[in-house]
Amino acid sequence: MLNYLKTISLAVSSALILSACATNDGTEDIDDRYMRSEKGPDLQLPPGTSQVKVTDSYRVPEGVAITNRDAKGKKLTLEPPQLLLVAGDGIWEDTEREQPTVWVRGDSQQLINYIQRFMDAKNISYEQSQDNAVTTEWISDTDESEVSEHLGSYSVDGERHKFSLNVVDIKPNEVALQANHLAYQQDKDGQWIEVATSERVAKQFLNYFIGYYDSKRTQEARARILQQAKVEIDLGYNDQGSLALVTEREFLAVWDQMPRVLEALNLEITDRDRSAKTYYFRVNEPDDGFWSWFGGDDTKAKIDLEPGNYQIKLSELSAGGISLSFFGAEGESLDSSTVTKIYPEFSAEFKRGKGK
């Protein structure tokens, strides 16, 4: 009997819980306790005050009255803001100007030259360039240019545009480049109809140029680095009068190339000390194993040095340039004949340059 009563009690409790969670039609029973909240205290006036007097100073001026109550939502564009591509090195946006403008590191004539190269590379016809501006001819869907692919949601099908890229300000080592959407027309039944120009389209055209400019500058910088990586090495003397390898290049150009050169010559780097301007390397014992009979030992040193530990010390020459002096494990200078023997391999590898 006791178990039976417990079962009834649990069943009733479960029913009560379920009735609190849902209504008879299966919908959620929303907490409506806020409907039964009590009224708060009345506003209390400060002592000695019987009424609040409204004066003219609190009135809304008649000239400010809202008269146009038409909905504006449908007139607003749903497109996200167009940002300028300023991720390139030496490019930053000028937000103070009305038209899209970026500052570019360099000089005016150099930038105009890049703009002309951009127009030619992208098959964009343009007018005779001025000293500080390049203006396009009409760009339409009949042209061979790819401008339409870079105007976002805008297309030149049945449309045509004119743009200009202008140098509008100059500072030491910087110029301000501004884009203008000069004209915009649409073809309506064989007639060109003027359409309002757009700052958004001007930004997209400016981004098109900036992308080209940054890409070209990166390619040119990479080519310069590869060219500069070539280090001309000659036989000469250090400031102590010992035979050494010498170059006219600066310290960093030689120091940064040293790991690549040593690795290419199959010389194992064991340590380096920038403060002492010294690289430590090892000539390993030749592999006398099975594969050595077939010329398969790719770890054999490519210079004529006995197996063991060595040092290369870089020193700045009093007459300019850098000397590379060779030492044994205990810091003893290698003799002139040894330096002469290893010179050709070091010279050839330094001249090869990075990435060659």
C-alpha cells in the first residue's frame, strides 16, 4: 500500500512539472510574472515644491520639427563599405580627403611611370599623360581590358567608365595618389545615358592599380635581392697581413650568405658567434661505406681540407670591405697555400648567389 501511494505521489508531481512547462496545445508556457509586477512608488517632489513648471526653454524649436516621415530603408544600399587595399609596403590611406586617396612611398615621376605601365599591362587606353595625372579613355565591354573583373558588383556590360589617377600632394619621399570616377554611362536603346559616378567604383579602380603596383614592386625587390646576394670574392690580405678572401660588400651581405655557402660546400656548421663575427664548421670524414663505390657520398666536403673543425672570421677592412680569414680548431691561422686551394670553391659559391 505504501509503495502504491508513493507511485501516485510521483505521478502527480510529474504531471505538475509537465503542466508548468507546456500548455494544452503543446506551445511553450512563457513566464508571465512580469505582468503581475507591482507598481513602484510615485515620483516624490523635492521639499517646498508643489508643481513642475514647464517654460519655453524646454520647448522644441518649430524650425526643427520633423516634416519628412517617408521611410528611408529601401533607399539605402545593402552593399558593404568598399575598403582601400593598403596592405602593401609603403602605402597608407588618407582619410581626410573626399576622394579615395593613398600615400605611396616614392617620387611623383616614378609613380606616374608605374601608372602608365599598369595601363599598358591591363590594355587600358588612356589619354596623353600629364605631369601629375593619367586619365583613361572610355572603358567598355568592347575593350580587351579586364577592368570589369575588378569593379566588384559593377559590370561594364552595356556600360562605360572613365577614371583618372592623380598625384594630388607631395611630401619628402611620399606622394598622394587619388582616384576619380570621372564619368559613368549606360546604354539605353542605343543611347548613352549619364549615370551618377561613384566613390565606391573609384576605390575599386584604385585597388586595381595598387594590386598591380605592389606586385611589381615585390617582383623588382626580389630581383634586386637576388642580384645583391651575389658576392664577388677575391684573394687578398686582411689588416694583419695574412692571406684571406676579400670582398667590397658590407658585413651583413657576407654574413647572411655564409650558411648557404657552407651548406652548398658540404661543410657542417657547428656554431656561429655574431659578436665575434665568426662561423665554426666541420669537415667530416669521408664515407667509406658501400655507396661510396658508386659515387653516392653526397656529404663529402667540396673543398680540399683535412677532416676536422675550422673557423671563418669576418673582419672589416680599414680600406673598406670585408675579409674572410680561416683558422683551425684552436684558432691557428691556415697557411697561405691552404687558403689558395680553397679559394676557388668559396668564390664560385658566393658568386652563385641566393636562389641560383
